[in-house]
Amino acid sequence: MAAKPRVHEIASELGVDSKVALEKLKALGEYVKSPSSTIEPPVARKLRAALEADGAAKSADAAPASAKPAAASPAAKPGAPAARPG
């Protein structure tokens, strides 16, 4: 018999916050009271798969954002005092 994992263990294993894991379980139709609650192994597999799928989708969304050009220099910001020739 496999040990029942706790929600917070799975969340930390996948590098997400426990609150995110609880929200995902709720979206999957599973009732879990707190991050220290244990869940059945099939539910744990379902949670891992859902969180990994979300992680893959979020990393794909983040890739185009990292390709954006660098921000303008601080002196070129609107509202910043212009440099006066001396």
C-alpha cells in the first residue's frame, strides 16, 4: 500500500504554492480542507498532471514575454527631468 501524500508535499515537489494546489484540486472536483490534508494516490497523480500541464502552458506563455526588447534607459522615462547642456 502506497503512502498517502500531503497536498503541500506535492506542491513543493512541483515548485508551486500550496494555495495553487488547493485551488487546482477544487477545480478538479476534489474536496481538500488544507495543505496538510492527505490525498489518495490517484488524486495525487491527477493533481501532478494538472499542475505540470499548467506549468508547461505558463512557461510557453512566458517565452514570448522574455523576447521583448529591453526597457528604455531611466533618463528617457516620461516625466524625468531632461538633461541640460552645460
